[in-house]
Amino acid sequence: MSILVTGSAGHLGEAILRTLKAQGRQARGVDIKASAFTDHVGSITDRNFIRGCLKDIQAVIHTATLHKPHIATHTNHDFIDTNVSGTLILLEEVVAARISAFVYTSTTSTFGAAMNPAPGEPAAWITEEVTPIPKNIYGVTKIAAENLCEMFARKHNLGVVILRTSRFFPEADDDAAVRGKYSAPNVQANELLYRRVEMEDVVDAHILAIEKARAIKFGRYIISATTPFTKEDLAMLHTNAPAIVKRLFPHYEQLFATQQWTMFPHIDRVYVNSRALNELGWRPKYDFAHVLKCLSAGTDFRSPLSREVGNKGYHDTVFEQGPYPVE
């Protein structure tokens, strides 16, 4: 199977291409930016360019997108052009080329306000059945692109899998207040309890999805590390998260202390990956228990793939306020 990966200069696109090539698979990368993993440099909004890229391709993994950190530097129209129009052009050309498998990388950010319970309410239990309430243009355009994918799956018998990935970027948090209080490894270790997934596991999910897209026909899955929490934990998670974590992992505080880490006082949502486990056969390797095992052994809890890809950021500019622009 020859696979085209869009967004090949980004974190995920590069990681997917690294893995496919290491497995000896035929794969090509497309991005608006040149990189070691970009075979075709151009925009997904350029129909003729995309048509040429799809020659002899049998499956497409579409990771290219404008992200949340671009909101401050790009217009709403930029988001619509790239995330919606670009996806539409790609889908139309995929159908015209008689390609039968398409994987779209979406985001758990689409859930938006549905992930923010009111004070006194339990933490939100986020499954694929939760109705998204996008909070910004990023979420709105990702939902619109998802809807286009679903329409093409039904109308053109295209095998489509949508993966709503939780956080996997290695950079520091985009919230300045969080960056000021916790180190990046501390944040990311905490997030593996409920809202993060390791890069290697994300790549595995995409490869499984492209292999099974034709058989699935249409599927939408949350891709996040397996949480240790249950619905019975939700009320206390929103008021006293460390108590729940200590009950489940009695020695975590001692291990965290070796790094001067602390647990978040509150957790407001929990992403549930059961459908991906059951239908894709996805088996993520990295979770909070893995973090503690690595702390005990004095090793890095990140995957080798994540370390190889490294930090990329989202802009070529360095901002006065830090790594991210402020609206």
C-alpha cells in the first residue's frame, strides 16, 4: 500500500513517515514547508498540486492543519481555507483518483465547552457520544472537516477513519499560567492520566486506522492514553484530584518529589479510549503507570519516537511573551 501523508513537516506527519519508512512501506510526504520528510512542497489548497501528489497513491493520512496556537497569528479565513477547503479539495481528489482509504487527524479540542463542568459538578467523562461545543475557530473548522469526511464516506463509499487525538506535542503548555507553575515534563506526566497520548501510540493508531479504513467504512475514535479513572472518580477529581491519584498510585508522591513535581489540584475531564481499543484493536503502551515506572528507574518516560522528532513549535517567530503568541 502506497500512502500519502499530509503535514509531513509537522510533529505527527514526520513521526508517521519515520515509522512507515522504518517498516519498509511506500510513503510520501506533503507539506507547505520543506523538510527531510517532505517529498512534495505545496499547499493542500492547490488542487492541481494535490492531484499530482496522489498519482500511484492507495491511501491518505491527512494530518496537515492550522492548530490552536495559530489563532493569534492567522485569520478565521486562513483556518477555513486550510482546515476546511483544503480537506474538501483533498477528499474530492482522493475520490477522483479512486483511492479507497482516508484517515483524518482531528482533535479532542473539538469538544470545547463540553469539557468544562461548572463548579461543584463532576469532571466530564468524554466519549465519542459527547456532543462537541467548539470554543474557537480551530474547533469549528476541525468539526466542519470531520463532517466533510463523514459525507464523503457515505456518498462515495470511501473508507474513512477520524482520529480525535488528545495532546501529544512535546512543547511546553500553551497556557502561560501553567508554564509558570509546572515544568513541561510535570505537566505532561500529569496529563497522561486524562488528556494526553504519547507520540508513538498516536502513530500506531494512524497506521491501524489506514489498514482498517476500508473494512470500517466510517469510524470516529478518541485517541488518548488509557485512563486509570472510572466514572465513580469524577466528582472527587474535580475537587481533589491528588486524593484519587494517591488511592490508585500510593507511591506517586514520593516519585514525584524526586523531580520536584506536583499533581494538579483539579481535573476537569477524562478522555475515554474504549472504542478505539475495541474497534481498531489499538493498544497504547504509554500511560501514567509507565511514567512512574520510568521515574523509579531514572529514565525518560517519553517514547524514543517523540525524542527523535523533538520540539518543532508552531511558528518561525520568537514572541516576547514566550513560545506562543498572545491574541
